Amino acid sequence: MWCKNQSGSENMNLRRDALQILKETSRTFYIPISLLPPGLQEAVASAYLCMRAIDEIEDHPELDNATKAKLLRTISLTLQAGVDGFAVDAFFAGFSGYENTLEEVTVRVREWSLLAPETIAPRIWDATAAMADRMAYWAERNWKIYTESDLDRYTFGVAGAVGLLLSDLWTWYDGTQTNRTQAIAFGRGLQAVNILRNHTDDLGRGVDFFPEGWSAANMQEYARRNLILAEAYTKELPTGPALDFCQIPLTLANGTLDALANGKEKLSRSDVFALIEQLISVNMKAS
């Protein structure tokens, strides 16, 4: 089940490390990933951490856009060369000179790529490599979003494609089938909420993901339109780990949109836990 160059004890340690890094980097996804069953948990954690690794390059405050594009394309090419894993130093040359600049989650991308069961790991490498190439494209253009079509392209590249990957992971694990158009909207909707939440910070670093002439109200409408499809995607999932996973980020995304519409900057930690507790309570009553 595991990649050939990982022993059982190494995988236990890697799984523990992965969950710890997850806890430190994402309050949205740590909880649903930590609740997944063995096998699927490692696959989803691998996908999340690989993508978080490249996302930290895209958002890095100290790297210029040309350097970001170069690092992202190097990671993509390394992932495309994977056969049954990666040599210990496979990613080192690409990081040369930047080891002390990049985040831990980025430097350890090889480990995250080896976390997934070998029967699905190449799909995660493929998705991460493709996303890294798309991020490099946008970095070279300083994330200039002129039209709604540009926004659709960007949100597909960094999030809608993740929805497709998740659908593949559900099918791989237990045969769960999904609507792929709605899967893209699931990712797009979550990303649109992130864009709204981080708009002021993004402007501070010279990046604006809003199409020309758009206000926060326009982006709210775009996010809600996609989240309606995300709701439909989630409602069609059978009882099981895929449904349990998707409900949490979707609930938090809707809660964040409501909070932003009411003038709050984001959901507080207590808001997050309250929404999750409410969701768990509803699910228990329904079961």
C-alpha cells in the first residue's frame, strides 16, 4: 500500500508530522482531514500538503515573481519524473539557495508526496505538478485579473482542479461518484471566499484578484453562486467520509461569507468551533 521507499515506522512518523504541520497551517482543513479513515486520510493529507507547499511559494513575501515561477516549475518537473517515489535529494537542487527562505511545508514536499498510498500517489503528483505550472503562469503575470473569465481561470487553476482531485480520491477509496462540474464549483467557491477574506492583505502586496470594476459585493455574488453548486455537490454525496469531509469547509465558507457581509474580517476561532459543533449535532440527529 505504501510507496516502496518508506518503511512502516517511517510512515507512522511521517503521518504524525503531516498532521502536526496540517494543524499549524490550516484550521479549515485540519479537522476534516484528521477525521478521515486510514488510507484516505494519508491520501488527502498528501494532496493538501503538496499543494500547500507550492501555495507558500506563490504567496511568499520575500521572493520576486520570476523566482517564484522558476521554483514552481522546478517542483512541477521533479514531480513529473516520479516513478515509484523520489530520491532523497530529488527536490534539493530546485531549492538550492532558498532552503532558509522557504517554509518548512515547502522544503518537505518530497515527504508529503510519499505520504499517499502508492495506488493513488501518482494522481496527486500529477495534480500538484499541473497546479505548480499554473501558479508559475500567474506569478509571471503578477496575478492580473481583468475579467470574470480570468477569475474563472485562476480559481480553476488553484482550487477548482482540487475539487476534481478530491472527486478522484473519493472514487479511488470506495467508489463514490460525483458531479465533476459541481466539484469544480466546490473548489472555486472556497477560493472566492479566501480572495474576499484576504483582499486587503493582497492589495498591500500589490496583488488584486478582483476583476476590473468589481466590488466586494460582486465577489460575494460570485462566491455564493459557486457555493450553491458546492451545496448541490455535497448533498449528492452518500453517507461516508467524502460527505463528512466536504461539509466542514463548505460550512465554514458560508459562515465566513456571512461574517464578511456583516463587516467582520473573518471567523473567530470560537466561531469556527461553534459552526463545526452545530454541523456535528445536525448530522448526529439525522443519523
